[in-house]
Amino acid sequence: MAIRLGKRLQLIADMTAEQAGGTLTVCDVGTDHAHIPIYLLQTNGCGKAIAMDVADGPLAIAKTNLELAGLEDRCELRKSDGLKTFTKGEAQVLVIAGMGGILMRQILEEDPEKTKSFQSLVLSPHSEPQLVRSFLRKNKIGIRKERAVFEDGKYYTVLSASPGQEMIRPDWDGYQKQIREMPQDTQKSAGITAQTAEILFADPLFRQEMEDLYGPCLIRNRDPVLREYVSLKLKSTLQLLSQMQEINQEERSLALKGKAGALQALLFLLTFLS
């Protein structure tokens, strides 16, 4: 019987299985208790696995879990700080999850040649995903798929990317055309003028910032979980803006107005455009 995973880990495992195709070797960095490698091996989601962690405690529990599942011969455990004990060619799919964007970026950029040696990367930063997406963009590791999930009161993103492939991006030019052809009644109900949205969608800096912060594939696919997240983020930003205006914090208010405007434009895209 396969190990049971929560919503976030299940999404990571499913996206990893898509990339591994049941035969490739998966390297799981920061494996903790090796739940993802065990699930993948039990469900034929990968051929073999390398499970790595920097701490002895999690590795000891991972060893016990593998033995109980009878999978110790198909999953190699290693103590490793990031990819330091990994050798290029040992695995084709890299999984990194359960850590913040700062640490994840550090692992990826510490040895770019190792990072680019994988056919696919499946990444799920707990925070600051823009740092990870920015690294991938700058290093020509194209994001090909993204999913968002809400679990235990928090929003998570899982993405898969491939070195040397083009990033799948939103159709910003197409969105501008849709806005120009949109009925006036629809424009009024959006909470932002079509002219403002069109100007923002044409701005390369706005495009890049939105893609790094919220995910190019999530935006392109108008992911419903992302729409919910952006809506809540806009609401909290407007509440904070109101508080700053009440105490005459002009500089902070100006910055929040800009942030709110960007969120309104993004929500406009996610809700009304196709």
C-alpha cells in the first residue's frame, strides 16, 4: 500500500512522476523522512531515487521508513548540504521542497553545472518563490508547468522546469488586444480601467515582476488558486494602505498604492481575460 501524502506533497510527487516517467532516477534534496521517494517508488513513479538531507535525525527516520517499505535497495540515502555529494549524471530529475526561496536559490546557484545536468527540476519553495523563478529565468532554465495548492492555511506553488528550454509565458500582447475589445460594462466591473491595465501589460518591468512573483504558467492558465491568493493579497494591501493613509505615512502609502494597482491589474487578467 502506497504511503499517503498531504495535498502539497501529493502535488510534488505527481509532477515529479510526470517528469521521471516511471524509469528515471530522482534526486530529492532536503528529503526529510523520504516520503516523496517512497511514494514514487511504491507507485512506479520513478526507477530509482537518491534521498539527501543535511541533518542526521531526518536521515535516520528516512532509513527506517525505507526499510519498513522494503525499498532500501532502490533508494540511496546520503548526508548532503544541498547538492554537494551529488555527481552529475546520477539522476535525471531534481526535487527540492520544504524550504524557503533564499535557501533553494542558494542550492541551485552553488553549482550551476550540477543544476543544469538534470533533465527536469521540480521545485516548491515555501516562501519568496520570486527568487527561485528569477534564478531560473536568468539561467535559461525554462518553467514549463506550475500548480498552486492551498493547505493548512497557506498557499504553495509547485513548478517544473527544464534547462535549455523556453519558459512558457503569459500572452501579454494578446491580453492587451482582449482589453481593447472588451465591453464597457465588463471594464467597469473589474475595479480598474482597461486603459490602466493595458498600459501595465505593455510594460516589460511589470511583466517580469508579475511572472517572478506569481508564476508565468499560473498566470497564463489563470489558475483558480492563484486568483484566490491574489484576491486576498489585494484585500490585505488595501487595508494596510488605508491604515497608512490615516496616520499620514505618505511614502509608505505611495508604495502600497503601486502594489495595489499591480494586484488589481493581475486580478483583472485572472478574472476577465482568457
